[in-house]
Amino acid sequence: MPKPRGYTWPGLGTTGLTFTELSHPWGLGVPSWPYFEDVKIERLHTMAKSGVLTQRITTVMHSGTHIDAPAHVVEGTPFLEEVPLECFFGTAVVVSIPKKKWEVITAKDLENARPKIQKGDIVFVNTGWHHHYSDSRMYYAYSPGFYKEAGEWFAEKQVKLIGTDTQALDHPLGTAIGPHGPGAPHGLLPEVNAEYKRVTGRDVIKDFPLWEPCHRAILSAGICGIENMGGDIDKVTGKRVTVAAFPWRWVKGDGCITRVVAMTDPKGKYRIERG
């Protein structure tokens, strides 16, 4: 992190804890999901004109690193402000499950991940795809991802919160990028669906017949999900850490931009992890 300008906070670094950023920077020009508008940030007051700085932000709440609340996909379930704060804090495991273009993260992948995922854990999956984070087909259309089996595994395991470094909680071909929901019948990016058939010899709809099944499985179970994770996630991959996510208290919010931080205790001064 660059040194802040104009001020030095006293006492920093004295707790013995190491804080690791797990979020991508957010602001003007961040990558956007294929059917979302750009973030807009306007300066209503400037230092030169008014002696104060005031900004107006217009955004979709599902941009950058963000939390999906149950109400995002499942009708009749909690909005963001109805989810207990405790759901966004606790013991986490950051597991490495490297995946390539269009590969699926399976229940077996999750079961075999180390450190072992336990009931009540916050679970973050590092596929390596955050290195492609950009306004690109590579990041959004070709990413790996969870599908029905993984979502049902998370729900059965009763984990607390999940996160992924990919474009969504579901494989892209199980979203509107594929021939589902708002993208039906051909998908938001029909040429990508055609490419899938050329490469694999199979139809997208046969391999990915369901629309956002991982979303539905976890959100129906009250498990929120974080999309587009990044930051320094590689530094804590393969470790147990304590995690704090900072959601906005957004009335009737189906999701929100978030900041996710992992805390480790290399000196053993605090017991902030278990297992």
C-alpha cells in the first residue's frame, strides 16, 4: 500500500496483526459486467472552487469486489441490511483451486482443498483468475466458476460466507452471458456461446442447463457471496485467517460494493484463527 500523503497515523503496526487487502480498487473506469453501465463520479465541489471536496457517485451496486445478498436472486429472502453483521466476520480459509478457461470448480475440488474447509468457515477460492481482472472477454466470458454441485456443497457444509476471484458466483455460461435469463435465448455474448460449441463440440445449454444454480443454492441457504475478489489474495492463499467484510447498510439492497480484509497473527500475540 502506498504511503498516505499529508498524515501519519500513530500506533500503526503495533498490534502484531498483519492486514491483507482482498478487494480490487474501485472507482471511475473499473471493469463492469457486460450489461452494466459504467461507474460515474462527479465532483460537485472542488478544493479550488469551494474549499471542500464533494463527490456524487452513480453506480450499480454489483461492481468491483462486491457482496451478493440473498434478495439479489431469490425472491422473498433477506436484503443486505437484514443480514446479521456477524455473517461478514470470522474465521476464514483461503484455498487454491487453479482453473483454466471455462473449467468448473467441483464439489470434489472443494472437498480436497487444503486447509480443509470446515462447517461455519468463511471460504474464499483463489482460481488465479483475478490476474485477468480487466475490461475483457478473458475475464468475464472465459472464466472458470462454480455451478450447481459446488453451490449445493457449500449449503450442505453450512459455511458462513463464500468468495471467488472470478466474475460471478456462477460459471459465466450459467449466467446471462450464456443463453439464460436476461440473455436468453442466445446469451449476452452469442459469439462466445458459438465458440464454446466449436471448441467442445457441445451446446452450452446441454452442459449448463440451469440459470445461476450456485447463486440459488447458497443464497437460499442464507450464505452471502463475494464476487471479483483480488487485492493481495495470493499472500494469504493456503492459510487460515480472520476476515472482515465491510458491506454498506443499503436499504433494500440486493448487493453492495465491499472491502474485504484478512488478518493474520504471525507473532502469536492474538488467537484470531481456529484449526
